[in-house]
Amino acid sequence: MFTKYKHAISIRNIALNSLLAGVLFGMTGCIDQGKDSPNTVYIVQGGAEASTTKGYLVDSAVEGVNYECGTLTGVTTTGGLFECSATPVVFKLGTMILGTITSYSSEGQIFPQDLAGVSRQKTSDAQVIKIAQLLQSLDSDGDASNGIIIDTAKANRLTATQSITTNSIEELAEKAGISISDIVSADDAIAHLNVESGVKPRETLSSTISSDLTLSSDKHWIISGLVTVEAGATLSIEAGTTIAGKAGKGDSTSYLVVDKGAKIDAQGTATNPIIFTSETFLDGDAGAAGQWGGITLIGKAANPQVNAYEANTDFVADDSNLSDSSGIMSHVQILNTGIAIRENEEVNGLSFVGVGSGTIISDITVENASDDGIELWGGTVNLTNITINNALDDSFDIDDGYAGTVKNLTITNLTGKAGIEMSGTTVATFDGFNITTGTNQAGEGGIFFKKDGIGGHFKNGTITHNATNDDGAIHSAGAFDADNTSFDNVTLVGSSTNKFTGDSATGLEEKFDLGTGNVKEQGRTTLAGEISSDKILTKDTTWVLNGLVSVSNGATLTIEAGTTIAGKAGKGDNTSYLVIDKGAKIDAQGTASSPIIFTSETVLDGGTAAAGQWGGLTLIGKAANAQVNAYEANTDFVAEDTNLADSSGVMTHVKILNSGIAIRENEEVNGLSFVGVGSGTLISDITVENAADDGIELWGGTVNLTNINISNALDDSFDIDDGYAGTVRNLTITNLTGKAGIEMSGTTHATFDGFNITIGANQAAEGGVFFKKDGIGGHFKNGTITHNATNDDGAIHSAGAFDADNTSFENVTLVGTSVNKFTGDSASGLETKFDAQVTAVTPTSTTLTGSISEHTKLTADKTWLISGLVWVTNGATLSIEAGTTIAGVAGKGDSTSYLIIDKGARINAEGTASLPITFTSKTASDGGTAAAGQWGGITLIGKAANAQVNAYEANTDFVAEDTNLADNSGIMTHVKILNTGIAIRENEEVNGLSFVGVGSGTFISDITVENASDDGIELWGGTVNLTNISISNALDDSFDIDDGYAGTVRNLTINNSAGKAGIEMSGTTHATFDGFNITIGANQAAEGGIFFKKDGIGGHFSNGTITHNATNDDGAIHSAGAFVAENTSFTNVTLAGSSTNKFTGDSAVGLEAKFTAGSGNSK
């Protein structure tokens, strides 16, 4: 038996080490080169083999140091090489112990840090410095950079009576005969050791940064005490840089403040984040909360509630500019923070005091904070992609009227206080959040309304509340602001039964229940075995399926809207699934806003959603035929063939998630299964997502299905067998990696009317529609197959001879990147049938006129006509299904057709990339030529106006309010607005899309405006943010902002061939444009790419290009009036194109100076 040890004192060049090791290995006697690694040497000792392993002593390679290990002794040789067969290894100069090691690093190198017993990062450790100084001072040629060869004559003067620990370097040098002047200085020794150890040098930041400074990634930057970036200065930090706060408390706390008028430019990347941490952690010790202070930004977007910064009252925000920019922070990690300078005056991980919406904050991680993770006092800054872990006070704390939007917030709060705490007159918006509280959380719940007058808008989030204290998922102390509080698509789960607690518990729960798509789990009740009598599953508890649960003949299972049913994890005979047997019924009538949800208990417990976490739902009926066998997953259940119109009940607005388990090989429970189910059963608005087998499968039967959406089924998305003879209407399938979109086997002739099947590039096989066996037919109409698969199976694939007499295609489109349209045994015949299809019948239409005063839904099965002014009134919501077309009737003046969403009303228009919502003209919808000016457009009126905003110019009956900067007018995503723009009266135009005082709680993304006879988009005031906007062929301005609009526009694309300005700005406006591409054609009328139209205009422009080809005299950036230099910036902006006019107009010189002063700009 051989014991192997790897030993090394490291050298500068690892390749050289390997070479030297190879040479020495070859020279060592008694070597068995067939055994183990080449770093292991076997030496015969007393007739038995003992193993040694090479190692290297380094501060550069160190040759000439004595070592002892077990019975072996030696002197380090070329490259610092030593060989040992045991530990510990003791290194000596003369007979003085230099250091001892008891284990070896993976690379086999031993550094002075290892000899001193500290982290490799601690090159500033006193003993490490002394060892390095001594070794370098004993170098024979005095040049440590080429390796160290110890002057043995001097080294041998050192004896056991000396100590590297207790004697000073001067005492040791004197003993070794080294003159004081020849001692290598501590700074030089550290610098050399840093290079050899691969440790970056450290530089301490001065207490005041008064001019632009860049922190490079080639060194570590140390914050010692308070470091302030003063007004006018920008602190730039390269990606990959580490900044560390020195330990200290009270007035010695290390923290960074970016004062008002200063900026931080900290743009990390996902692979090279910028890291703020503690010097303690940098030195190799464990990271922990409270090892340094944190980062604070002071801005100019405060309000009267905001006081001086509590941790240091020398810093005071001002209230001069809601869209002020304090710079940018992206991909930044902030670790081990939080110190109380004085009682109740803490530095948090990341703090914002009156910071404006021009500041960009994204992809921030705060971890280990002894106070709050993030805290905001007032301001309008928006935050995106925020992760907070292990904050010992509140994770996310907002105060003093903060009015921004927080998107994609993830909080893991195991022992701290509130996930989100709110105080002051605060009405922020949280869109996308996931808050998990641990069992040992101190108190205050997931969201805490801390004082009177608090409001907030929460949507698209989950609170997993597991705390054992008495505070609920949503906790309150004081009377909340009911008018400014909303919840939409929020789920409350977790082991705690406390959902709403505190002074406003009742009111907050009522608000929650009034919202759209909210779910609250109120404890759990287990279902198991047989249900033999009528039973109601209420929404006030979560129902957990444990194993097989069956509803037997004569019983009805009723499920309230908004109820959640979860399957417990289990496989084989322990699979959790629900069967509605023949003669039994299910009554599961959810609603669009309160769907019934079947999911896994894994997800309820906070786990990641995935296919295969529970079984699914199966209905057994009485409408079978001779082809239908017993249910394959459990043959105890057998359908009958007695009644084709049999009813197994009703299922509407039901979601079935994370399903699909094989009980035995080829005997799977699908997401939703039907075995011989009759046409008396009503099935509509069903979503199946994440199914490990089929999404939906039907064996025989006559049941009809309507409005079915299936995504991420890992086998077939929709599988029909054994003579299924029903009709499926409005089927949407997204199949990225599974098998067939629709698979058909058995003598089956079903009808599919309205379908959209998208097949991804990585689909396994079987195409969009798969005729699986002989004798298959089917009728397909009004559908699209987008087939992008890279496999060989076509959009319509076949195996066997299809039934030509019972197959037809009508209004079916085959698109996608795959060139395979028809493949398999019946490819030719199916293509012939396809080519013979008939053309479309014009869909029905419904006309909208006048006011809409109650919740109204526009469905995709018809065209909706707008005739004249149509407006949605306060309290009403207009919902529009994906894929819907709305067309404006022709008319001018007071007969103009246009849509207004008034203040207090909402629009819910969520299209998709494949099914956008389209607003167009009736002229174009009827087949006429599309052109600008064929109808009016869409206007949103909000409650986030300011003193500059007047009544809506096209119709002064509509007036915005100024009560809530975070007001929510709804959501518009994947919406196309075509052929718009009419002047009702001179200079009173309806634009393509208009916003009047609309708040930041409104979500606007993926909007296309094309063919607008006036502006494409215009905004008067407001704080709404817009993302992914495309505008082409606007005949006036493409994008026009007025009256103090203070939002952020991200990813704006403008193609302006003949209109006026790409972006026109007037009023006291300082908006932010981050990511833009403006193309100006040769025939543009005037006003350039960006037009500063009047006095007092500012704007922040980053990451964009203006391609300016106009032949007129107005430049790429044009101006009329004196711009506001303090509120104007350009970063990473390129001016290109054939026009030589870059800056023109009254402020040309000043704007060009600003452009030149910005970073990354080119012209």
C-alpha cells in the first residue's frame, strides 16, 4: 500500500515547474514510471516502497531552504523543489523554523502565506511580510524576479534561538549579517509576493473623489472610512473589479456615498460582475453580515418627506429633478454589509436618497446585510432584476414617498424582518417578485405596510411565507391607502396559515380578492382514496392529492373558482392523480381572473416548477366505442359505450401544471386525459403547462374542447386515439422539445377549427400534425403551423396510409424555418389534400361605440370595430385576448374613431410574439390599401400628471390628475397600432398611441406603431416607462414627449423616411432613452434625429445610434432654444449616416460639447 503526498513551494511559472518536475522525475533512482502520477516518486526504504510527492516553495522559486518531513530531510532545489513522504513539513533557514505546513494545495505550491497559516489573499499579514522580506533579502543576486537562491552562508547564521514570530526583521537581518540598507522593504516585498501569488495589489481610495476617477480591474480598491464622490465627478468602475470596505464601526465605518450631482458608472457583466465586499472577506476569512458599511446614492428627485441621509446628515438630497440621473449600476454584487454608525442610523447594503428615474439600476445582488439589504427614501429611480439574500433587518425598505417601479425582485429572508417594508406616503410598483420567508423569520411578514397612508401596486409575484411567528404574508400597522393599493397575479403560499395580519388585514385582503389572478393558499387539506358523495373544494384551503383520488359513480366534485389543488410527489403506485369515473361529474368553473389551478406540492413548497412533479387529471365517460380499452394508467377504470352525449361535468378556466408520471412503462398519467368522454361535457379555457408525458390525450369519445393552450409537453402536446370524434376549437401549442404537436392514431376523424402550433428547432420528432397509423383522418381549418424543427419530420408527418375521404384542410398556413412541409408514408396524398383547401370566410365583427363602464373582454374570434369615440370609464377594465384585431371605422373631425382609456380605468392587452393584438383601420381590415390616417388611435389618461399637463388636446373632456406618480393604467404588450392619426381640429390630433399623465405602474412593452399621419407616440407628462418600441412611417414626429415626461424608454427603434423629428422634446422634460436606433431617410421633412424643441429641455441618451441621411439642414441632433446642460448626457451614442450635419440649431455648440464629454460616443 502506497501513501501519496503532493508537496510544493510554488514558483512563478507553472509550466517551468512541470518541466523541472519531469527532469527531476527522470533523474530520481528506483522510480516505477508505470505507477500513479508523474508527480509521485517511489523510494525503496528498508526493502519496502514509500511514496513521495514533489512540491515547490515559492516567493518566486526559493532554492536553498532546509526542510524536514518524517525521517526525510533535504534542501529545496531548482524551482523550489522538495520531496516528502509525510506531514508535517518543517521549513528552516539555518536551524530557525521559517514555518510548518500540514497539508498541501492542489497545485503543490507553498507560499509564505501558507507558512504563516493565513489565506493566500493576506499578503499584508505581518508574519507573511516578514517571511517574504527575509527570503527576498537573502537572495544571492538581490533580484527576486528571477527566482530566489538563498545565500546559505547568511542563512546558516540563523539558529533555533531566533523566531520568525517574535523577532523583528531588523533583528533577523542583523543575525544573518544583512545590512539594514539591504533589507527589502515591506512594500516591495508585498508587491513582489502579490505578483507571485496571483493576488491583485490593493489601493486605498481617498476620502474625497472630486474629479472623474476610474477603478480598474487590475487591482483591489479599498474603502477606508467614508469615501465621497462629489458633485460633478463620475466614479467609473470596470467590469470584474472588486472594491472592499475596511473593517470599522461608528465614525470609522467604511462606506461609499455618491453625492447629488455626482455619478457612478458601474457596468459589470453577467460573467464579470463588479463586487463590493469586505476586506475581511478579501483576506480569505468567511464573509458575514456587518463587515463594512455599504453604498449610498444621493439624488435630486426628493420630495418634502425626505430628510437628510440618516447615517450622515451632511448629505441632503434636493427636489429639483424627478428624472435626475445618478449614473448606472448593472451586474453589481454587494456583500457582507451593514453597520449602525449610531443607534438607528445605519448604513445599508445599498441606499437611495431622493434618486431620480434617469438612474439605471439593474442586475444587483445584495447578500449578507446586517441592516436592510436595500433602502430607498423618496425618489423615482426604477430597479430591475434585484436579488437580496440574508438581510438581518428588512430585505427591501421603501420610505418617504418613493414612487418608482421595481421589476423582478427576488428575496430570500430566513431570519430577518420584512421582505418588503413600506413607510411614509409611499405608492411604489412591484412587477415580478418572489419573496421567501424562512421559519425563523423575526417578524413583519413578506410585505409590511408599516404606517398610515401606505399604498403599493403588486403584480406577477409570489410570497412563500413559512414563518412561525404571528405576522402574515402581508402584514400591516396602521391604515393603508386603499385607493392606491392593488394586487394582480399574486400568489400567497407557504407553510404559514397567516396570510393577512395587522391593523389593515381585512381591507388588504379585500383588495387582494378584488384583484385579477390572485391566489392565496389558506392551509392545506389532504384528499386521498375514493370520493363517493358530493364534495366541494373551497378556495379557502389548498387541497393536496395524496396518491390516487377517485370520484365514483353518482358523486359530483365541485371546485370553487380560485381554488388550488396540488399533487403530492410520488411515483409508481404512489403517484398522485385524480380520476373522475364514469357516472361521476366534475364541476370546475374557474374564471379568467380566478382560475382553478392544479399543480404540484413541490411548487407550493417553493420548489422550482418542472414537468413530472405529480400525475394529472383523468375523466372516464360513457361515450366510448369498440376501439377504447381500459384506462392504460389504471385498468380498474373502464369507459362505457352507452351514451355519446354523456356529461362528465364542466371544466372552464383551469390550469394544469407540472404534471405527467409513468406509473409503469408505457402506462402514463398525462396532464389531462379523457377516456370515452361524451359531448355533454363542457371543456373550455384549459391551460396545460409542463407535462412530462402528453399535455392532453383523448381515447375515443365525443367531447368538444375550446380555447386550449398547451406548452412544454415532453411527449405529444395533443394526442387523440381510438376513434375520438369531437371538435377542438382555438388550440394553441408551443412545442420546443417534445414530440408531435397533434398526434392521431386509431380510426380517428376529429375536427380542429382554429389552431396555432409552434414547433421549436429542438423538437424531438413527429412534426406539427402526425398521422400515426393507417386509417387516420382529420379536418383542419383556420390554423397555422410554424415549423422550425431541424429534424427530418415535416410540418405534417405520417406513418401509414391516411384516410383521404375523411381528411380536409381549410385556411391552413404552413410557415417556419423548416423546409419539410409533408413527410412520411402519406406525404404526397396529404399535400394534394392540402393544395385543394378552400379560402377563408370573412370573420364576424362587433361594433363598439360610446362608453365602456364595466369590465369588457374583446375575444380573438371576431373583429371588433371602433366607431367614433369609444372610452373606458373609471373603474372599468378593457381586456383584449392575444390575437384579437380591433379596427377603426373611417371618419374625420368629431366622427373620428379612436379609443380612450380614462383615468381610473385600465387596459389589459397582453398579446404574444406569435399572437399580437392588432389595432388597424377597417379600410385595411377589409382588404383595402393600408395607409396613414385611416382612423384615430389609442390614448391613455392617467393620474401621474404635473402642473405642465393640460387637458388632452384632441378632446378636452379628458383631463389627467396629479395624485399618483405610480398610477397604473394597465398593460399593453405585443400590440401593433397601424394606419392611425387624424386631426380632429387644427393642431388637435389623435396620434397612434398617446399618454397623458400616465403613471409608472402602467406596463408598456413590445409596441409597434406603423403608418401614423401625425406622431407615432406622444407623451404629455407622466412617469410611465416604455420598452421595446418600434415606430415607422410617422408623418409628423415619430416619438414626441412634452410637459415634463419623466420616464425611461428602452430599446426604441425608429424608421423615419419622410416625417419630422425622430424624437421631439418640449416642456421641461428630462427623460431617459437607453438603447435606441433612429434611422432618418434622405427625404425627411426636418428636425433631425433628436430635436430639443424649446428652452429648458434636457435628456439622457445611452447605448444608441442615429443614422442621419437627411438632405435638409437640420442635424442628427437639432435644437431650438437653450437646452439644460445639467440634465443632458450622452453615453455610448453613435452618429452615423450620409448627412454631415451632426449638431445644428441654437444649442448646437453646447450639445456637441456634452456629446464629446460623454463616454463611448462617436460621430
